[in-house]
Amino acid sequence: MSEKNVRVTTAVLAAVIALVLAGCGDDEDSTTEATLSPQQKIEQTVDKWAPLFAGAADRAACRYQTQPLCERVDCERVATGPIKNCTPPPSAFRNSFEDATVQDIAIRGDQAGAKLSNGEAVELFHRSGNLQAGVEEAGGWLIHKLGGNAGREFFEAAGLSE
């Protein structure tokens, strides 16, 4: 092998090793996602969703919500357009989620309730299997209901109601 070929081969090997090592970095999401408990995944989902829901500038919060909730909040169905006689949540209600954090969680099977620091509660549904990017990012947990009696039944069943 000529000296030129040795240098080229060495350079290629060095580049490959550099790429392999760069891919072995400390990626928190990929290493911790598999080790999070259901409670931690729910807390993470709600904590990411709450400020997006409060902002309401776009549909970013929908990646953490089920499609039916997203449609009710936006007053628009994906397939058919605007929902007649639909009133979106008032801005004061949405704004109350800006700094809200999870205070308590009750899980029953693939559903859960989460109480938040703003006094509101949400109900979540767990999806598994072939997940969309947003659902996968949410650990499979999506907000399905909010306000009113959302999540109450989970806390009552667990003896945690107020």
C-alpha cells in the first residue's frame, strides 16, 4: 500500500471514529425516557403541555393532547372545519396554566388524573404501540380532558379526593 493510500485510509478511519464517538454523547432524552416511571412520564407531559396551552398562540399544545381535546379547545375538527356553537376556553383559564406544575397523580390502568398547582386537574390517556412523534415524546401519555371534573374519579377511587 502506498504512503498516500495509508494517509487516506487513516483519515477515513479517524473520521469514522469521530462520528461514532459523537453519536455516543450524553443524550438525556434517550437514556432517561426508558427509565421514567409512569408518574414521571405524566408529570413530564403535563409540565411540557401547560405553558403551551397557556400560550395558545398556535397548536403546539396539541402534540400533548388527544385529537378530540385539541379539536374542542380549538373549536375546529380536523376533517370538517369549525365546530358550530363552540366556545374556546377563556384566556384567563388558559393563562392560569402558564406556571402550573403537577401536584398529585392518580393512575388506573391506561388512564390517569393529575392535579395542578393552579387548582385545575387534567385527565390523561396512555397510548402504546406505533406512536406519533408528539405522543412518543409525551411518553405515551396525552391530556384527554381538562377543567370541570377532569381526573376527579381517579383521585376518588384512590381515596385522595379533597
